[in-house]
Amino acid sequence: MTPQTSTGLIDRATEAQAAREYRSRLHQMTQSGPTCLWNDSVASSELAASIEDGATGATCNPVIVLEVLQKEWNFWRNRLLELARLMPHATEDEIAWRLVEEISTNAAALLKPVFDAHGCRNGRLSIQTDPRLFRDPEALLRQTRRFHNLAPNIIVKLPATEAGIAAMEEATYEGISINATVSFTAAQCVAAAEAVERGLNRRAAGGHDISSMGSVCTIMVGRLDDWLKVVAAKRGIIIDPGYLEWAGVAVFKNAYRLYRERGYRVRLLSAAFRNHMHWSELIGGDVVISPPYKWQTLFNASDVEVKPRIDDPVNPGIVEQLSSKFEDFVRAYDSDALKVPEFLHFGPTRRTLRQFLAATQDLAAIVRNILVPDPDTELG
């Protein structure tokens, strides 16, 4: 092969790589500013592909574990059989949560090089505490400690309920990074940030290091949108349907403004994607964008321009319409509209908790079918 031909091949390969990077909108985002990408999945192939695209974190919860089992069933079915053999006296719940831990630690291992390269701020795997513990701060804290010790780059999800907020402060004081989840409102974001700040200040006052900690607070932007659509349908509220796509974005931008003004040492995280604005409108902020892998594929294939929009205000007319027609939007947008004991009674909170609780039961049922197979099914 002549040098000229070889050079041509190299040039074409370089051009192809450049084209791939150009087409990857998320890669552009992660390379051009402070906005980080986390993968809202722990399926191994999806997480590996997302890391190649610049992802610096991932999340896990009961719903995600069920999705992983669907995608990687042959592997995890064999592992469940092995766990059943190794844990002969364990309940289905105990085996199910051991599975959650193993799926999470596998993902944490994939992210460990990123964790080391980013000085512990990124490269974390976010694992969710048992949703059934949402009322018990001590039980949440016990499980948080266990999860924290699974891997050095674990971050633990705690619900933004009254019990969860209390556990956040104590976990932070003990040096555990947390992810406030089941969160939809500016009030929840402020309460979570204040809890983390109290924990950090107490820890620093005791002479302990806080430099390697990296807590985040999630806003499930799409789930707020979903709830307002349910309210509109139930109550016969007429509003431009496009306005309902902006509710979560408006709350996120307002919370981000408050975080910067108050200097909270917690990053906001956008989750529960329903449209591209849950990504595109938040670019440029020192925040985390955490879409499922299928949404990452959609974003990368889109023609949406990657540019900072976090400081672009949502049309005041949209905010005014949402505020005048939906009391629950006001509760979400106004940081003083909900008190901590009221978090559990907010519609999206109850709706999401119920889904997580159901997913926990579904996971236990999968284990049950491994431990005690249905004899009727075996008969064919």
C-alpha cells in the first residue's frame, strides 16, 4: 500500500470520526460546558455506549432494575438461581435487593475510571433506597450506609419526603453523597439542599473532609408535566397543550436560579424525560442531565442545536397561564408554597412513590417465580 493511499484512509477515518462526534449532540454538550450527562439505566451495553458519548454517571431504581432484567434476562436469571442456592434461608425480598446491589455495583465498576479522572465529583452510580422506607428516616439511613459501602463511587438516592430530608442531613454528615429523588418542586429542592448544607457544615466543623462529596437533587421534570395533564383531563381545564410541556422546565430553571443565588453545594439533575426541552433548555448549567438511553439516541439523531439555554427565561405568558389554571404548578414553582410535611401529599410524589412501590413488588415476584416456579406453567 502506498503512503498516499494510506494517508487517504487515515484522512477518511478521521473525517468519519469527526462526523460521528458532530452527530452526537450529547457529546458536544459534555465537551463544551459544565453540563454533565448521566445514563438513566444500568444495562451494561447501554451504559458502556453512554460513557463513550461522555456520560459521567448512571442511576438505578426498582423500575430500572426491571428494565435491565428484561434486556439481560439470560444472565440475571442464572445469577438469581445462583443467589437462591447461596442464600438458602433468604426471603424473596432479600434476594431481590441483593440483585439490585449487584446490578448497581457492576455499573459502578464501569464508572470507576470516570470517578477517578473527575476527582470524585462525577463517575458515580446512583442507587435508590427501598421505596417502602419512605416514612422511616432511621431505616433509610441504615440502608444508605450499606449502599455507601458497596463501592467508592456510590451515591445514594433518598426520597424528598419528610423522613428522607432528615436522613439526607445525617447521611451527609457521615460523608455519604446523596441524590434527592421523588422530587418535583422548588420547595423540595431547597429543603434537600438545606439538609445537605447542614450536614456539610457539621461535618466540616468536626474536621472531616468534604472535598470528595458530590450530592445532587433530582427534579423529575416530565412527571410534573404528566401530573398537570392528568389534572387538566380530570378537571376539564383547557390550555394550550404546548404550555404543559414547559411546566417541569420552568420549575427546574427557577430552582437553578435559587441554587446559584444561595450558593448551595448541590447540583440539580433533570430526569423523567418526555420531550427534548428537558435536555435542550437546560444546557449550559452546572447541572446533570440524566435521560434513559433511548432518549439519548433520539437526542443524538435530532437537529436540535446544542447551545446554552439554561439562563433563557421561560415565556412569562406560559408561566402566568400555568399559574392561573393549576394550583399544583404554583406549588411546584414557588419555593415557599409547600412545607416539608406536605411533600408526601403532593400529587406527583404519591403517584411516583406508588409506581416505585409496585416495581418493588414486581421485582420480588420475579424472584418468587425463581424460588417457587408455578407448577401449572411447567405442565405447559
